[in-house]
Amino acid sequence: MTSNLRVTIWNEFRHEREMKEVAEIYPDGIHNTLAKVLGEAGGMEVRTATLDEPEHGLPADVLDSTDVLLWWGHAAHDEVKDEVVARVQQRVLDGMGLIVLHSGHFSKIFRRLMGTSCDLKWRETNDHERLWVVAPGHPITEGLGEYIDIAHEEMYGEHFDIPAPDTLVLVSWFSGGEIFRSGCCFNRGRGKIFYFRPGHETLPTYHHTQVQRVIINATRWAAPTPGAARVFGNVKALEPGH
Amino acid sequence: MTSNLRVTIWNEFRHEREMKEVAEIYPDGIHNTLAKVLGEAGGMEVRTATLDEPEHGLPADVLDSTDVLLWWGHAAHDEVKDEVVARVQQRVLDGMGLIVLHSGHFSKIFRRLMGTSCDLKWRETNDHERLWVVAPGHPITEGLGEYIDIAHEEMYGEHFDIPAPDTLVLVSWFSGGEIFRSGCCFNRGRGKIFYFRPGHETLPTYHHTQVQRVIINATRWAAPTPGAARVFGNVKALEPGH
Amino acid sequence: MTSNLRVTIWNEFRHEREMKEVAEIYPDGIHNTLAKVLGEAGGMEVRTATLDEPEHGLPADVLDSTDVLLWWGHAAHDEVKDEVVARVQQRVLDGMGLIVLHSGHFSKIFRRLMGTSCDLKWRETNDHERLWVVAPGHPITEGLGEYIDIAHEEMYGEHFDIPAPDTLVLVSWFSGGEIFRSGCCFNRGRGKIFYFRPGHETLPTYHHTQVQRVIINATRWAAPTPGAARVFGNVKALEPGH
Amino acid sequence: MTSNLRVTIWNEFRHEREMKEVAEIYPDGIHNTLAKVLGEAGGMEVRTATLDEPEHGLPADVLDSTDVLLWWGHAAHDEVKDEVVARVQQRVLDGMGLIVLHSGHFSKIFRRLMGTSCDLKWRETNDHERLWVVAPGHPITEGLGEYIDIAHEEMYGEHFDIPAPDTLVLVSWFSGGEIFRSGCCFNRGRGKIFYFRPGHETLPTYHHTQVQRVIINATRWAAPTPGAARVFGNVKALEPGH
């Protein structure tokens, strides 16, 4: 019997409470929209956590019992406490999966795991976005066609200051003239990380079924592997006789 | 309900019939030893195919109903017909997984998929081999410790003339002074390929439980993803209005 | 004193002789246009070779004295003899650089070195192409801005059936809605390979100074390194006492 | 005319002043040993900087006029001020090359650029180390044979907790039974980073001519490319008519 994947969805959860146009699209917050999507996908136990909860909803016991963490943040990256960031980083290196969404590119945790600025270009004028699959055998593309069309989205453009992804899965085309590496897999320590670009808060992107499909696939892909132990420190040599 | 993975194990199957020392270790052939291992692992339907069968046991209908193909060959690579090689290559690009074992590095199918000579160094004096995990979160390392020890194996040494693997999972240490990239993942088309070094025919390597563990893990990892369609050829532009 | 880089530019050279519209753009053939560009860049001795010469202009002594080979072909890939292809492949593995241009994606030599179909989408309706730099520190981007604009080009779209590049340098945006991995570095054996997308024969792309800049940069980048020897075959173990 | 590469060699420079056995091998410090090596290699202007100088010898004007920075540290990583680390990181993202030597794996700057713990195994019993070239066409291998032998070195073993290198160039074999990814290239922002393993302070490793060869090659390889500008922030769309 396979046990359920334990998923925690973290959301800054400020825009939804402060901006009417966002609240109309995500009345219970982006986290609860995604929680419903993942819950219905099957095989997952889903919790949520938000910035303004104690320890941002991510005390050690929550992280220790999380297999995959999703992260959406935008306006308050600086308010996330460094000790929580350090804790999340350690959990990723120990094997927890991490899905970073949209403006989460500028979150402390993503920048710390990447080692780069994670800066990019942007334009808030509702471009047409088309996300092309460039790694068609990758598990994150399960059930997709050759691309995903999103009629209106914020544009993110290159240069995106990240390390070259271990696997590049999706590249976006924007009607205004830009491209962007929109679906990027990284391995850090024993953890799997997926950055997924779409999801501007004033647009109904997380109600798009193919966007949901990618998030479901990525969450499953990022599940920890009960794999090889990592051993560090001072060690002895191979015994003679071997 | 998840359907079974359809696995075909291909073996040259000459050494076992011609060399007593090999027959004693693998009385029914390497393919049947591995078939038993994978069959008992669960979730797989396992068939075998060998060089001296018609079409080497790999007619179109067998390949078309194979999700993952394992390949062991050594002394008769040249006898494998080019049309069968082309068929296997096409199936890999279409999504079939391929596990290439030991001296299969010099098989026509592996060389064709790599585009390089796949040459290497070797020494048949039973070195001690230790395979170190360098990608500890990778699914192929599930259930392993930090390394696998094999008391006696043929040595393969660098330089191994392959493209840089998409993921390097295992690196071997040999008592005689060499190292080797022994567990290498490649993506080609929609297919996943894993090269796994150990398995000299005069040694009981495929009876080693951790070697078996890697082969089981790799077979599962290489399962096709029902992923994004690959569309080629002449196409129209995006409709105006989008 | 640094000696000159010995460059050979190979061109199918049929369109220019058979199609008036092509001849008007490249009256002496694409190869001579590029030869002039590279010759004026400095530090290179440039020769040309074409399909209809004996051995396609690539006998062993020419290849043996070539540091970097450029390749443009389109309509007659099948007429290139297999023994010449094998010779070029061997030279690449031994360290010769190879720059594959535009429709050369379907050449025998590129397909053989890649191990995949190298198929793609295309549309001959003069899209606007914008090539974005995604690896801004790479030597091939020297002297470029953040992108290259080409007012009219044939479209090539994903999926492009190649192995994931060792380094992805340029990604194209097309006005018709597609993206394409247009500047791709591969290492095979000791050789460096660069695929560069633009260059449809009916358009003046190779007169574009920034396209020329990329070809100059790539030719220099692909120069052989007098690097570590590659040793293969049966070897002895490390001497005791070490 | 090519201008000289401006190189700065940073050294913690404590062991050489405090430990007689180290002072005997490097009487003027590791930095001055390496400065002599690079100075004699030609084409470089070499400066040094050490921990106990003001701002660790790395004020803004020094970094701003440095093309490639080498880094050796061990016992006092924590004493390096965070603002200096941040300045070095920014310079790397802007294009400065960085060569991290031996125990520098645990330096703040390397850990920050990698985003991982950079932890590893070690044993201070003078193993025999043999560094095998696995990327024989890479510029860093220029002039090497198929491996480098070091009769006595400290052992570093896997797992080495780093992101998968963009290019893996050297893998070490140790007589005690371990392997290690000893020569690793990374690209971060516009900067090139090379981690090179050997160099324990109580051993004469930096007097080894082939170790010196690698450091010379790596320094040249890491030179900044006057490449594509990186543009970030809010931008307009492509003008209509294009």
C-alpha cells in the first residue's frame, strides 16, 4: 500500500485580503484553490500555511511531516523570517520537494537555493502566453498537449538569472515579443525543486485545467525518494583484504 | 488501477550456452535470472528475447507492447540486424525505456543513441568495485546505502566516450586505480535510457541484491510517461485575435 | 605565437545555382559569404568545400587539417556519402569543432552525432524572429545585446528532437506563436558542436551582422583544445607501492 | 592587442603563519606560491589578498578590477564578513570568474553561490589520489594526460553536496576506497566558477606541475566574456509593425 503524499501549500495571502479584484478570483486565497485541486487529484493529504500565522505556519513539526511544499509569495518576501527560510532549505536538502510558483521567484527560499539573483523582466499588460513543452517525456508533462495556452497573463522575460535548470521542461512564448524558461527542474541535495511561472494574482490562471495539471504532476514528481543516505564527515579507509 | 509495466529483457545468450563457467552462474541465461528478479519485484509483466530467435526476438509487435527494454550483449554486437536496431531506436524516441547493461555499452543500439564511440578501458582481473551514489535523491537509488560493494568485477575505466549524462547517478571506484561513470541517465526523444555498468558474465553480479535493486529501480524509472505529444512538420501560425 | 584557426565551410551549394532568388542573395554561394565574414574576423584560415566536389570536398587530408567545420545543407542530405559522414564524425570525436547551420539539423552528420531524429516544426512565411540570450556569460554571446532581431525568417518550432544541449545559449521567439532552442552547444568526444538556427536560403540572414557575430564567436569557441588524451582498451592496474 | 587578465588570489593565510609544517612548504603563503605560478604563465596581472587585511583585502575597487578571483580558506570561514561575501557574489553574477580551491568548499561564498551545504567526507591520512579526466575536450584539461597522480593527499569523498556541475571535468580516485567530483564547472549569472579539490595545507600539492597546469587553465577559462547584457525589470512590448 502506498501512503499518501503529504503536501503543504504556502501562500503569502495578502493580496486576496487586500485587493478586491484578487479576492473575486480567489475568495479563499490561492492556497485554498490549489488545495482543492491537489486534494481532488488523489493520493495526497493537503494542508495550507500562510505568512501571518505564527512561524508563517511552518513550524518544525509541519515541515518535518511535509513531503512536498508549494510556495506562492509576492509583496512581502522580506517579512519571511530567516530562520524559517533556513529550516525550509534544510528540509529540501534532506529530500522535501519544493514547487515555487510565479512571483515566488523572488522569495528568500528560492534565491537561497539558487545562489543567484533570480531577477527577470516583466510587464503587467496581459500578454497572451503559450507554454511550449521542450521535454516531452518528462513526468511533469503527463497529459499535456504540445503547449498550454493562457489567453491573458503577466509577462516574465529573459534574462532569468537562475542556474541552468537540470531539466528544462517548458518555455513560454509571449505575444509582446519575449520568451521565458517557465518550467524548470532543479535537484538540490536530496530534494527536487520545480519552478513554474504562471499565476499572476489578478488573473484566473490557477483555475486553468492544464495549469492545474502541471501543478499536480510536479507535486507528484517532487515526492521524496527513500534513496541513498548522505553521509558526511571524517571517515576511515576501506579495510585491507577488500 | 495502475496497469503492469511491460518489460522485455534482451540477452545475446551465447556465453551461457558456450562457456561452462558462465552456465554455472546463469544456467538459464542472464535474461532469465533478471526476469525472475523483476517478476518478483511486482507490478511488471516480463518477457525475454534473445539474439538467435527470429528477428532476435524483437519483431514489431513485441517492441510495440514493450514499455521498458533491457539489453545485455557482448560478443556478437555485429550480428544484430540494422533494421532491428532502427526499430528499437524509434521506439525509444517514442517513449520506450531502455536499460543498457555492462558490455552493452558497445551495442549498436547504444552507440546509435549516443552518437559517440562508447569506447572505454577495461581489465579482466577481478578488481574490487565500489559504486558510489552521487545523486542521492534520484529514484534509481531508492533503498540503497551510500555505495554498493562488489567483491570481484571486471574493471571499466575512463575515458568512457559518451555524451555527458543528463544525470550522473553512480560512479565506480576500482581497486586497481580507476574510476568510471557507472550509472548514467539519458533522455532521448520521449524515452529514458539508463546505462548500468556491472555484470561481467563470468561473475555472479546479477545475483547481488543491491545490483538487482538498481535494475528494479531503473526499470520503474524508465517507464514511459503518457506525456506531451511530439508534433513535427509544416504548421500554420497562431490565429490573429489570440 | 598563436597559430591561425583552420576553418572549412561546407555548403550543399545547389540552391544558389538552381534558384534565381537565392543566387541574388548569395551570388557566390552561402559558403563564400561566410568565408568572407570569417576571413575578415581575423585569426582564421578559411577554406570551402561543396557537395558536388569529389568526396564532397572533404577528403581525409582536408578534414585532418580542419580545426572547425561549418555545415549548411538542405535538399540533398541523402547524397552525402556515408563514409564521408563517418570520417567527419570521427574527426569531431577526436576534437574538431562543428557548427551546424539552419536546415543542417537534418544532415546525416548532425543526426548521427545526436542519436535522435532532429525533427522539428517549420513554416515558410517570413515570421519575425527574435533570438534571446539565455546564457549571457557564454563566449558565443560576446558583443551581443540581449537579443538579435531578424525581421523575416523561416520559422522553426518545438518540439526539436535533440538531446538536451549541454549549454542552451539562444532561444528564438517567432511572431507566429512558436519558440525554438536556436543556439545549442553539445560536447561529443573531444569535439565541440554548436547548432545555430537562422539562415533560410531565400533570405539575407547571413548578411545580418549579429548573425555573423554569433558564427564568428561560435567558430572560435569550437576550436579544439590540445587537451587530455583519450586512452581506450585493455590496461594494467596501478602498480603496488603507489 | 589582448589586455592582461587581472587575477586576485585570496588566501586565509593563517596556517602558514601558525603551523611550522605548513610554513615549510609555503613560506610566503599559498597565495604567493600561486601568484608566482600564474605570473609566470603569462598574460596575467596577479595580486593577492588575505583575511587579516582591511576588508579582507577585497574592497570594492579591488573586486571591480578583478577578472578572476581564486579562493583558499579553511579554518576561519566564519570570520569572512557577510558584506564582503555579498560583494563577491554580485561580482560573480556580473561576470567575474571564481576558482574555489580545496577546503574553500566550505567558504561562505561557495556555499552561497551553490545554495547547498557543500558538505563532504574527508580523511587526513595521505591517500594516493588520482584525478581522472572525464571531459577530455574541455579547455581546463589542456596539456594534461589522462589523469593526474598525487602521491599523498587528504581524501575528500562523496557525497559532495553540490548542485550537479554544469560540466564535470575531473573525478578523483583515492587509495582508501572513495571517489570525488574534483573538478567542477558552474555558471552563475555571467560568471564562471571552477571548484578544484586538491591542496591540503600540510602537503606540497601546489608545487605539483600538473596541479598548477589545471589552475592556470581554469583561471584562463574563467575569464569574463564581454557578452550579452543582462536587462531586468519592467519593459514594454515589441512595437507593432515589427
